[in-house]
Amino acid sequence: MHVRHLSLADFRSYPRAELPLSPGVTSLIGENGQGKTNLVEAIGYIATLASHRVATDAPLVRFGAEQAVIRCAVVRQGREQIVELEINPGRANRARLGRAAATRPRDILGVLRTVLFAPEDLALVKGDPSTRRRFVDDLLVARQPRWAGVRSDYERIVKQRNALLKSAAPVLRRANRGARRPSRPEYEAPEDARASALHTLDVWNSQLAQVGSQLLYARLRILRDLAPHLGQAYEQVSAGAGEAQLSYASSLHEAAAQRLADGEVPEPAELAELILESVAAVQATEIERGVGLVGPHRDDIVLTLGELPAKGYASHGESWSFALGLRLASYRLLRHDLDDDPVLILDDVFAELDVGRRERLADLIADCEQVIITAAVGADVPESLGGQTFWVRRGEVEPA
């Protein structure tokens, strides 16, 4: 798989941009702030419907413009397909495959698959659990696009369940046995209101368990499949300096969480029961706090080097190697599963690596079908990679 051509209209700093690409290595060279990362961000957005730099779409549209358009010509197994995405902040985005309009933007997922490594990926090791959850869920979608729908459904359920816990808290608190009887009048809700609120909460608990168990099962499986690739990739990048491992830290009750941490992958039906059991155990606390405490949205992925957690113990160089190992492991997993190379994007990465790591990385990616690299100076890119080079200056892209 490779991108043959990228076209942009009003995306980030570009009123217009045309970038012809080919298999092999392409280097985009330019000083910071010239627009080279914007180009690879657009390619990544087509693949994932998300930016690796910002959480919302508004910054992606050039100042003064109403919308941005990204168009890619993607070649896979000798066949070319045009995929186009129209970004409309505050309104629904629209997508096209060839000449046909897609029903939903997520229908284009899977046409282009990318693995993008950027300086922001240091947060995979040092950042919050949400960053690691997003990494795993993005990999799920890249592997099987149907998980985008499950992910979206689960996020909707969590949002609506939390809204119920918050809005109905006064009513629900009165329904908890053993709870201290509040003296404020607003807590004196009629019995039928309490029963209705509890019934509604039970409905959302059931949905949380049903959809959450699917997402949890998929995460556990993909981590099991990713683990050997991670160990190998980290060893190669770091020249054997430690063993990189990962495990799942679940919000389920202690016994169930330990099973998952040990690498067990129960079937979805059993996971649904475990979620319901765990919710029941903390429901009084959830009602008091007005927020859900159990489910995949509360989980984490624990990264370890040897016997120690990477977060808080790994050096800066080890953290970089771990983050790079996670991306290389993702690439190898997708390559193995799909029998096709994703597009590998390295955004301003080589400047952060010492000479040894640069050369080892260059050796590891030499056989990739397409690699797109951004760098501030050409000397940061190992000579052994070769390929074509473009200069990026003030939003203009020119062949070197």
C-alpha cells in the first residue's frame, strides 16, 4: 500500500498543495513552522479520521476558510482508489470514495492504513492512561475498521450513563440502602421517581456491559498479539537494553482485574458478567460521585521495562525507544495480519534519536513499501535510506 498523490485545499497553512509520492522513502525537509508536519498530518487524518496533534477539527481548517479538503490517491495491490474528506468544523464532515459519496466518514476507514510516529508519542510512556487507551483503540480500528462503530457506541453509552448519574443523583442517593438520609427537601423524591431512575440506570448498566465487553475483549486480544512484536522491536531499537512488556490494568473488581493483568482473555459473555458484578459493587460510590467508575474507559495499559514500570522509571532515551517500539510493533502486526504494508510516517523523529538508534531504525524500515519522513535538516535522515526529497518552505513544496 502506498499514497501516490496528496492534494490539500485550505488545510492548516496550505491554501493549496500538491504532493506527488512514490513507493520507498520520501523525506520532507524544512525548518520548524514551515508546514511539513501539516502534510503528514493530512495523510494520517485520512487513515484515522483524527489528528495526532489536536483533538478537534477547527485548527485543521486554514484561518478564514469555511472548510478543508484532503484528497489522496491510494494504491493497494496494483489498484488505485481516490479517497476524499471534507472537514467542516461545527458541521458533519463528508467523505467520498472515487466518485461516490460515503454514507458516513468512517466508511473510508481501511482504504488507507498508516502508522505514524511523532514526538507526541512520548506521552504513550509518560502520559495519562487516556493516551494509551487511544493508542490501543486506534490500532484496533486500523486492524479491523468495524471497531470504530463499537468504539463510538461505547463512548455514547458512557456519556449518557454519566449524565444520568449526575442529573439523577439526588433521586438515586435516596434509593441506596444504608445511605444517610439527606435533610434537604429536593432529596425527598417520590418512590416512583426513584424506581424509574434505578430502572433507567439498570438499562444503561446492561448496555455498558454488552458493548464494553466487546471492546475489552478486542483490546485484550490485540495486546496479546502485539506483545511479541513489541519485545522484538524494542530489543532491536535499543540494542538489547532491557525487555519491554505490556499488561492490562482493568477497573473490574480485584480478582477479575488480576486475571486480565496475567494475560487471560475471557470470552465477551464472561466479561459482560464481570463488568455487571463490578458495577454493582461500586454503584453506590458512582451515585455519590456522579460518574462511572468501571469499564474500558477507566482502564490503562501498563508498560514495563524489566521489572519496573516504564512511566516514572525509564530514562528519556528508554522512553523514546519504548514509544518507537510500540509503533514499530503496530506496523509489524498490521503487516502480518493484512498481508500488506501500511504507510509508515516518521514525523520529526530522527532528531530525537542518537546516532546508534538512527542507524538501527533505518535498518528496520528499509524494506517498508512506503516511508514518509519529516526533518528540520537533511543531515538528520540517515544516508542509507535514500529516496526522494522535497523542500518545504513557507507552505510551498518543491522537489530537491
